[in-house]
Amino acid sequence: MILPIVLISMLFQAGAAAPECPKVNVLKDVVCDMPSFKEVSPLVFSSIRSAKAWLSRGGKKLEVLLSNGDFSAEQMANGYILPLKKKSEFILVVTFLNADNPVIEGEYSPAAGYGKPFWSYAEIRVLSGPQGTNVSFGAGEGSARILSMKNGRVCGTFALTRKNVLDEIAASVIGEFNVEMAVSKY
């Protein structure tokens, strides 16, 4: 009796379709109430020209990088020296962390909290001020999913939000990605 149940369970799992990767990189919605974001708005999010992922050495941090400018993965991943030359350019960064373990396929959440397994957050790099700045969305709700992470590529989706005291959306970023993954030498 137990053997048929186990066999049926294995067949069901084998037949379950894996989630399909998005075909294109897209930002469906980007909202942020931070002054430095408002300073450079409106930004055009419909044209993603640079799209990469940057995996830390050891695999404990993955950054998905989407931009309307022409930049390398290494340039976009550098949070200290921003390659932005025009106020109309941006670099969106969705970060995946899995505590002390390597990042793997699965669902990540900003609600997990700093340093916890399956934690995610998002920020946008813009040319606000003389050197540019990293603007955190401060998302506390939603999720970011890695659907596939193999053959030098990573794909997934994200829908992260922060609400204000009136329960209105103050910051939001929603999109999909299917990008080549580079590994940092550091």
C-alpha cells in the first residue's frame, strides 16, 4: 500500500512543470517617494539596455542589475563609483541574500530581515547630487523569486513594496528578469 502512494507522489512531482523564465527584462512599475528619486524623475523604465547579474565570490550575494544605460555588470555592481553620466539614467538593483549560505532558487522576501535566510531588497542608483546616490525602496512587503539559476544565467520576478502610515504605497518596484550572470573575483 505504501509503495503505490510513494510511486504516485514521485510521478506527480516529476510531472509538475517548473516555472518558466521570463523571455525579456522588464520593469512594470517603479514608484519611490525619496527626494533624490524625485529629483531625477520622470525616468523612462520601458527601455532596458543593460541587464546582468553579479554573484559574489562564494555565492552568498546575488545582485540583479537592470539599466537604461550601456554599462558592464562590474560597472553596475559598483555601489561606490556610479557610471551614470546623465540624470535620465538609472541602475535598478534587486539583491538576494541567504544568510551564511549560497543564494539558490526560491522565494526571497524583504520581511525575512537583514542577515536572515531568503532575504531580498531593492534600490535604484540615480545621478542625484554631484556623484549620484543609491536610493533604497525600503520595501518591507512582497517577494522576489529566483526561478532558475544555471548555465551562467539567472531568471525570476520581483514585486517589492513599502507602504506609508496611511497604508498607501510609498515605494514599489515590479518586474521580471532573465540575465547573464557574472561572478565577482572578490
